[in-house]
Amino acid sequence: MRKTDRYRYLLVLVGLVVLHFTVRERLGGDRIAPDFLLLALLIYTIRAQPGRSAAAGFVIGLLRDALTPASFGAGALAHTLVGYLSSWAKAVFFAENVFVNGWLFFAGTWLRNLVVLLASGRLAGAQLGWELLVWSPLQSLTTAAVGIGVLWLFSGWLAIRRGDA
Amino acid sequence: MALGADRYASRADTLLFLGCVGLSVAAMSLPDNWRDPIAQGLRQTVLAPFLALQQQTELLSAARAHYDAVVAQRDSAALAATFLPELRNENGRLRSLLGLGVRLAWGYVPAEVLHQPEPTNPLTFVVSAGRRNGVRPLSPVVSPEGLVGVVATVDAKTSVVLTWAHPEFRVSAIAADGSVSGIVAPHGAAGPEVWLLELQGVPFRQQVPEGTVILTSGLGGVFPRGIPIGRVVGLGGEAKGWERTYLIRPAIHPAALSHVMILTAARGSGSDLRGAFQSDSVGP
């Protein structure tokens, strides 16, 4: 792996973080707009070891909890689980196909929302059902679509198949 | 290069994962007086540039949305500049664009809502005004439609708003005609009436007709009197023949907000903001 590859890889991740705080609100409502920050984490987990992925998830989750104190800690837990499981699943399932990655983005987003909702305990009943069966799948779908697009556009930069991260 | 068995979780990975899970659970268990300073510190340091970026994007978006109006105003201003008497009214015309701001007249701070994608965002959200703008904890937060919530935590440049949907939110309320008073709280998270409020503590002998507008009563010293909360949509329940609870459709849903106004100045006990809000702000 060349040094420039690593910088390009970081550039894509930083770009996703910037997109999260700039254009995301213009891509639909909060509930369905793609989650670029989570996408950056999931793309990071493609190359990173599960432990580092869990740590990255924890940091991102904690930062997000600072922005939504109603569920403080729940985001950290959710992102930790998603980061670890995503990295582990990549190793186990040997996912090279872009659509398998898309499915991983979809499942990761939905799982994140599930854990946040359950761990925060703020929603229940019909409201929980709507969030998990309607809004979360929609957000997962948009996030996965953007993720597939990013992988397709930057496949050379991301060099998804690596074992040295 | 293929992903192989070397990518499976090692013992170090597992320990790191368990450590992060433990820290997350610890964060969830923190009491408010520990949790708030941590969240506040993160917002003021690591997240500050990102929140500033988001705020600037919001401003840019609003600027683009109003571009045509601004161009029209500029043309009007250029035309008006040829007529000196018109200039005297210029400030008044521009102020009229502020809508609610003009009606409130003083003691408020406008702020952008910095939405986040988490499902719990409608319960608490961050706004782009903080201590430097005069915002204090427990400052009421309103929109042209009515009550939004109350400021829970204040940072230098941002604040956290606890909306009416949050389970801990309470406000003293009164019917628009003054006939009934009670406490308004979120109705709860379960059942078909989600995202509704409920008026609690209404004496059993008093009936509240459907469609009655409910306002803040001004009791308690947090919310001024006269802010629309919502409109009664039906009976929510009865407590053993001595109390009734009524369901209220809120004036505005937090997720629908892009901008809010934070009331920063304490108003006198006799003040009534009813005239500041549109009479039809609480839908039919």
C-alpha cells in the first residue's frame, strides 16, 4: 500500500464527515437522510481490525451523544457494537462485492438505530415500531445507496481489500 | 489480497471492544450533573468546528432560500432611495419580515436548529445560540406556531433544547378562555396517540370542548403567559371520578423546525404573549 493511498482513504472519510455537517439536511428529513458519519465509520471498518473499529465507533458515538443528550451513552454503545460487528462480519463473510457492502451499510444503520432506541428507552410501542419498521429502513436504504456510490466512485482510493489496517 | 483468518478478532480486539462497551454503559449510567459537563465539553471543543460548519451551512441555505426576496427588496430599496420619504419607512418594512420577532418586540434570540439523524432528535436538539447570545438555562423556546420547549443546557455558542416531546417536559397551562387550568405533559410513547400532549389535573366537573386552544399560564416563572401549546383533540382519561386528562395536538412538531426563537429576557408576571402569536397558529 502506497502512502498516497492512505491519504486518499483518509480524504474520503473526512469528506464524509464534512458532508454530514453540511449537505445532509438538504437530502430529506432527519429520519431518512443518509447518515454520512455512520457511513464513514462503516467504511473505516472495512479495512480496520475489529478492536480499532469498536474504538472508533465508541468515539463517534460519544461525540454524537453530546449532540443528542436525550440518549447519552446509547449512541456510544450502538456505534461500538456496529463498528465491531461490521469489521468482524467483513472478515468472516469475506465481502468483496459492492452490493454485499451495501447490505452491510443497510444492516449497520438499522442496527445502530435499534440499539439507540432500545438502550435509550425513550420510545416504545407504536412509536418504536414506526421508527424500526418505517423510518430506520428508509434511512438505512439512503445510507446504503450513498455508501455504494462512494465505494463505486472511490474504489481505487479505498482499496477495500486490505489486511494491513 | 484476500481477507483471511488474520482479520478475525484477536484477544486484544475483544478486550478493546468489551472496554468500549463498558465505557458506553457507564456513560448511560451517569447522572445528569456528570453527563451534562461531559457533553458540554465535547460540544465546545471537538465538535465546535463541526457545529460552526453546520450553522454556516444553515445560514447559507436560508440565504439561498430568501435570495429572490432579498433581490426584490434590494430593487425596492434602490427605487425607494429615489424617494426620501420612503426611506423613513424602510426599516419598518424590513422589520415586518421578521414576523414573530416584531410581535415579540424584545427579549428574544433567533437560532437555527442543528438537527441530528438519531431517532431521539425530536426529544432534544442543539440550536445555534448560546451564552454569548444571552441564552440562559430554562429559557423558553418558541416558534411562530407556539411552544417548542425549554433550554436545558447552555454552551458558549450553542444550547441544548428539551422539547415538549421529552418525557421530563412539563408546563403549566390554561385554556384560551381561562376556564380550565392544568399541567401539560407528553402523552407517552406508546399507542396510536404518539406525539401528542396531555392536559392533566383538570377537575372532573369541568369539560373542555374539542378544539379548545391551550396556552401557557405563566405560573411557575419559566414560561410567560400566552404561548400557544396546542389544541384539545379529545378526552384522554379519567382518574376515578375526580380528575380528567385531555389530549392536545401540539402547535408544532420539533422535527418540522428549522429555526426557533429563544426568549431571553424575563417578562413581568402580568405580561401576556398571546398577541405575539398568530391567532390561527394552532391549526383547526
